[in-house]
Amino acid sequence: MGLSVDVKKKMGNFYLNMQFQSESSRIGILGASGCGKSMTLKSIAGIEAPDEGEIVINDKVLYQSSQKINIKPQKRNIGYLFQNYALFPTMTVAKNIGAGLRGTKQENQKRVAEMIRTFRLEGLEEHLPGQLSGGQQQRVALARIMAYEPDVILLDEPFSALDMFLKDRLQQELVEMLKGYQGIVIMVSHSRDEIYRFSEDLIIMDQGTVVTSGKTKEIFDNPKRKEAARLTGCKNFSRVRRMDPHRMKALDWGVEFCLERKIPEDISYVGFRAHEFIPIWGERRKNCIRFQLAGSADLPFEKNFYLKPETGYEQGTKDEREAESGGESEGKKKKENICWFLQKDKWNILDEKGLPDYLQFPEEQLLFLN
């Protein structure tokens, strides 16, 4: 089993240059809206033809520009679950599920009945799509795909039109329903939670290209690139000046770090996730920032605090002084506040002690980024 995609396509001002390989059966593609995720799926499905490159699935060449190979969509054996599910509005649930089957009437009826049971659609066989809930429509669309046992299933933002409660429940259902499926499933989404829950391998896209790829959990733990860190939920970033292998200055935060870890020579940014701070009361400790509150927001399950960066150094380089003033090229651009998000199960410590004097950066949680 394996998937290899290396395609290029120009559409107006947008240029898709997508390259990745994976041996996984559950692949996630994460990126902001308009970054080329859906175009990648359409290229794999054969709905869109790339300008050049190749697409190979399980050693089967679906597209290869150099050999003029471009297998028609209906012969690629790929199931595509569209955002709106694309059910036939005048056909019943049973007929929708059987629409892609090519066996005898008896074989098709048997397969449809099997899918009705698998996807818990009993009693809805004669309903039209307009009579179904969003979750039921999704199950019908997936049952229709699974009925003809494709080699690959493509899920294009499958939960984007659903409310939060239904979205969470259907994510769990989808993972459960696909447990027995032996083929490759590729899901594209701009939701890091959906992708983290679903995928073994992850591709992060930005403006038509791959920012990073690899095992999902490893990328979330160590994204390596600033854009990858941002898309996986990191809120705090600063430019960095590396002083030596174990010391660096976060120019946008006004903080100097002294670390046991070795700091990479090519580091450009440091990132830090908003939930990872350790509150400190009393004397300043190593790798801390002063708690200077700029604003806050009380949410049902977490409190969000926004801190002012620390002021400049007594003596600093030209780059550091420019960072403190916003930079000569940036004029009076306002620096971003630092985010600290405290979840509900930790609120009691603020009730007991009040707001902290400092926030500490545990060094194992610092993200070294390019």
C-alpha cells in the first residue's frame, strides 16, 4: 500500500506544487482555506488534470504527464465524499447507495442491504435526502462510496457544514465506520482537531505547497516550521537571536532563554503553545516573562489572558532595538500580545493566589522553528 503525488497546476494567480509520499492508510491534509487542499483531492480523483507530474496509488499509475497517462475518473476506483455529500435529491436512500454498483440486480440489492445495516440506516431506505438530517446524509454518502469498495476514499472537509455538537459526534462515527476499511483514506480540513483525531500521516499545506509532512503526532510535537506550528494551534511566536548553543533572545517578547537543550544554528523563530505556561508567584525564575496584563477573556471552559511583551534590553544590538520599536521597516507596527490560556480545571489556583507575577516557559515545550 502506498500513495505518491507529485503534481503541478497553474490556475490564474494560484500555483499548486504538491509533492508527498505516504505508506499510511489514514492521511490528513491540513491547511487554511484556499491553500490547494481540494484541488489536490480533485487531481487525485481525476476531476482536475494537473499540468504535469504523476500520481501513483498502490503501484497503479493514475496520472503521468511524461507518458501521457491520465486514467478517467470512473476507472480510478476512488470514492469522493464532497462537502455537500452530492446525493441525488430525487432518489431514495436505497437507490442513492446502489447508484454506483455494476452487478446483477440481486447482487446490488444484497450489497445495498448490507450497507444499510453497516451505516445504521434501517427504516430510512425509502426516504429522500431532503428528509434526512445532516448526519444521516453523510452516512448515506459514505455508504454509497463503500458499497463499491474503492481503493481510496477522499474526504473533502466532511464536517464543515455541521454544528459543533453534531461535528464532534460524526467525527467519532466516521472513525468507527472506517475501522474495517482496508484502503487509503485521505481527509482534507482546516481543523487541526479533526486532522489530529483522524490521521496517521499528516501533510501541512500553505499557498499551494507542502510546508511539512510526516507522522501526525510527531509534527504536532515538533512542527519545525513557523507556518506548520501556526496551523497546528501555536499562538505565540517571536523572532530569535541565537547567542550561543544554549542561549537565545526572543526579540519580540523581550525574553532571554538559557537552556539545557542545544539551540539549532539555523533557528529563526521560537514558538510556544498558549496552554503550556507555568504560573509563578514571587521571585522571578529562569526562562520567565513578567505578567503584564493587556487583556483577558472568560470562556466557558478556559480563561484567556493576553500579556504585554517585556520592554527592551539595557544594552542590545541594532536588531534588538528595532524589534523593541517595531523595526525601522515596520514603522510603529504594534507587537502582538502573548497568549496564556488556562483551562477550567486549573482556575482554582487563581482563586487562591490571584494572578501570577511571572509565567515560565518550560524549555521542553519551546518550539525551535524556521
